[in-house]
Amino acid sequence: MVAPQTDRRADRRLDPWLDLVRDAVLHAGPFPDRLIREQLHREFGSYVVGGWSDGADVAIDEAVPTWPVAQVEEHWRHGGWRRHPLPRWYTVAPDLTPMTIERVPTWLVTERDRDELREALVPPEVQQQMSIMHFREGMRRRAFTLGRAGTDFSDGEVAFARQLQPLLALLDRQAQVLAEVDSETLAGELGVSGRQLAVLELLDEGLTAEAIGRRLGISPRTVQVHLRHVYRALDVHDRLLAVRIYRDVRRRLSGRDVRNPA
């Protein structure tokens, strides 16, 4: 009887995340960065920042309230960012599994580098950090990084972050597909959901159901289900007519081009 109760508790913990993802997938808006940060803060009791890197530059979308801290900036100026355990880990890691500073193996980061980083991060009280990567392509990366003082994130917290990672990656994939179109207006005009619009956009690019599934992180069978809903919404029976209607609506909405100049 103990195992089912544990499973139910885990399910309840995941419920608000599933609701957030479901809403974001249905709506054709951008990646819900703010909502995810707020939920991560409630979940882990940590400061949460969103950030990206293109391999040369690093940008932090939102820092902790005490930022900037001269001690940290000095550490960065002397190459501290290049020695940070988490960026170094994701350079060699085979997947996007969430990772904490303390768990990065010693063959990759020396204890001296780790100690120097901890010392630099004392003033903003974010000595312990965990990154949840939701996009990586070559040297380009996007992640949420959680930071707090005290002890390292527990095994249970890291395990739960591992459950969240594919959900965040799923949202990122859809947001990327819809980034260059006026997605919310298009979805409203066509009468489709955000996920269905993403499938339609990739269909217009000439992708097969299998390729669409790979881009969105879903199965080809799920793609076919979305396509049936798209055909029904557009009152058509094949992909050629669906794409033609999609292009016509995009062209009409943009007034001059099928792509959103923004």
C-alpha cells in the first residue's frame, strides 16, 4: 500500500506542471518563461534565472534580487564562467539531464575551481545551483538555473527536475517552430490550437509526419491525430489543401508576406 500512496503524492506534485504545459501547448503564445520561473521558485524555494548561451556570450534574463555583486563579476572577469561546473558539464554531457554544481564529477572540474565559485557566490546566496536545460544545439543552449544557499539539492529534487526537463523541452520545441509567425492571430483565424498550428507550420515546410514528430518531440501517431483535427478545422481532407489555406491566411494577415517580420 505504501508504493501507490507515494505514486499519488508524486502525481499531485506534477499536476500543476502538467496543467501549465497543457495550457501552453494549446495556446499559440511564446515560450512561457515567466510562468515557468514562478513555478520553479514555488517548487524548489530557490532563486530562478533563465539564460542562454551561443558558445561565446552568455545572457541572464533575470537575476537574483541582490545582483549584480562585485565579487561575482570579478570572478567572471577572471575566467570564472569558463570554469563554472554546470556550463562545462553540458559541453560534454550526452543528454540534458538536470545537474547540480556538487554533482559534476571531479575529472571535469577541480575542487579548487569549485571552491572559488562557492566563495564568489556567497554574497548573492546562490552557492548551490541546479540547471535544467531545455534546449541545446551545438554551442547554443537555453536553461533555467536555480540557486540557493545551504546544502546541495537533494536526490529527490534532482529526480523531480528530471521529470520536468522533457516537459520544458517540449514547450521550447513548439515555441521555436512558431517563433517566426504571428502565431496567436493565426491560430485564432484558423481555429486551431498552438500544437496544431505548429504541426501545420511544419507541414508547410514539407516535413513528413515522422519528421514533424522529431521536431516537436512527439510520436508520428500523435502528429496524425493533430493533422486530423487540423483538417476538420479547415474543412479539408488532405495536406495540400490545408497548406494552401494556411498560406492564404498568413498572406492575408501579414498584408505583404507569409512571415511575421517581428
